Amino acid sequence: MHDSRIDALARQLIGYSTSLKKGEKVLIDLYDVPDAIGLALIREARAKGALPVVRVHQARLTREMLKGAEDAQYAIMSKHLLAEMKDMDAYIAIRGGHNIAETSDVPVAKMQLAMKHLRPVLDYRVKKTKWCVLRWPSPSMAQQASMSTEAFEDFYFDVCLLNYKALVPAMNALKQLMNRTDRVEITGPGTDLKFSIKGIPALASGGCYNVPDGEVFTSPVRNSVEGHVTYNAPTIYQGIAFDGIRLEFAKGRVVKAEAGAKTKALNKILDTDEGARYIGEFALGFHPLIREPMRDILFDEKIAGSFHFTPGQAYEDADNGNRSQIHWDMVNIQRKDYGGGEIRFDGKLIRKDGVFLPKALAKLNG
């Protein structure tokens, strides 16, 4: 039996997230997902008069390619993928998969080689197209979330089909507040950070880049970060699971990084290039229905009452000049049930224990 929520999601992605128009070309990138969502996206794009182009990927084939990655191989792949992307007006990626750790045994050097060549494709997509990326529910994701498969599917469609437009006024108020702010102070268990966001644009993200969505982001002045942060949400990067990451900063740079038994693996990633030890994004998350981490960053970075503080590449729309092959969204949850915490803008308390205090931001509290 066909699930009508798939059609609703396709309508949202085509009509709202990417706002496709007649004659526009959209690349639909499908990673280990059922045919139903691909069919719905193709049909919805055609209903708008747009021209869908489809790519289909399989995780195990991708892993095999990465394990034997060579410069000449990924150079030619990047050349053709970039040419294809330059023909597109929009990009929608649906990323499924039955094993979140599928690439965990790919050698770091091979992963870095591939990322180096594919970075221009990613950069063009982010800067030059209307894009939206989302995951697809699977039993493995349900397991990560400690939920039954059916309950997780219900949760997935609820969070993805949120009425993001209703949040826009409060999101814009937060964006304007961040644009007026110089100094940011964040305190909480294991966390005492100070940095500046002066002169760097903030952007509101409400269903037009990622789904699920719900964040306002900017980046810190590159050399301004001082102090330390402990991330209480688990994370996974390059197929490796990490818990309890702690970073220390001096003059913007990560000078000490710890993750228990994974400390060596953490530092190897942060040594990918010079920019990997500087922060490329600071964001406040506030999706009202996403409350617990599940090692899936498209969900975890939107957790109600959270912030993420991201080593690596800065977005050029909120640019502090940092460049890196890495962009690793690490999340701290500041609600009372996670130990609490405070965020101050220019000395004024803006959020306490995950709750925004200014009236103009109240709708972001869920």
C-alpha cells in the first residue's frame, strides 16, 4: 500500500524547499532508498514543469570505490560530476542505508583523497544551486534512535513535514539578533567558551537546506575562540562513532582534542588540514520534535535546546575564511535533562537551559 506521506514530502521538497520552477533542472541523488520516494520526486518535478535528472547510489559500492581510491580515478569522477552539477538549478539528495558505519574501515588517507577531489562539486552545489538534503528512515536508524521501525517512521514524517513557515518570524528575529552581536559566551557542564561573531552574517534555515531543519547559523571570527567545550551528543564521522568529545581552544585553534579510546582517531581527522582545527560554524538548534540524539547529524544538529560548534569548512554565506575538507557538526544539548547551560550575547542572557528568553524568540521553544 502506498504511503501518502511520501507524496506530501515530495511536494514539500519540490514546492517549498527548492521552489522548483518551469524549465529548471533538478538533480535527484538517491542513496539506498525505496523507489517510491524517487518516483514521487520525479512526478512532482514534472508537475511543476521542471526537468528531473536522477542518480542512484549503493553504499557498499561506494565503500569499495573509496577503499581503492586513486587520484586519477577521483579526478575524472570530480570533473564529470562538477560538469553535471553546473547544469543544474537545484539538487535534492535522499540518503538511506542499512549500516551507518559502512565506511568505517575505509582508510583515512583514502577518504581524504576522495573528499579533496569531490569538494569542488560540494562547494558548487552549496553556493550555486537550490539544494536540500535529507535522510530516509530505515530499521537501522530506528535502532539508533531506540525506537521501533513503525514508531520511527511516524517520527520521521512528523519532523520532516513540520510547518517550517510558522517558525520563520522567530527565526528571522534570532538571525537579526545574531547579526547585531559581537561577543558570545557559552557555559555549561564541561563547557566555557568565548568568541566573537561580529561582522559575520547569520542565516536562518527553515526547511530550505536540510530536512528536518530548524537552526540559525553563523561562524565565529576565526581566531577569536577561547576556552573549551564538551559535546554531550554522540556523533559519527567518516563512519567512526565518537562519544564525549572535548576540545580546547587558543586563538581559535583546537590545541587539545580528546575522545576517550577514540582520541587518536579524532586527532587524525582534525589533522586532515590546517582548517580542520578551526571552527567553521556556530549554530543554535530548535526543532520542537527532535529531542534526543541518534548519531545522525541531519537530525541531531536540530535538537531542541542545542547548539553545534563545527570544526572545519565555513559556509561562504556565513564566512569566516576557514577552509577545510572537514565539516563536522558536533552537538551540545543544554536542556535541563542534559545538564543545562547558558548562552549570552554581548553579556545578555539569551538562552538558559535550552529555553530562549527574549519574547521575540519564544516560538522557537516549541
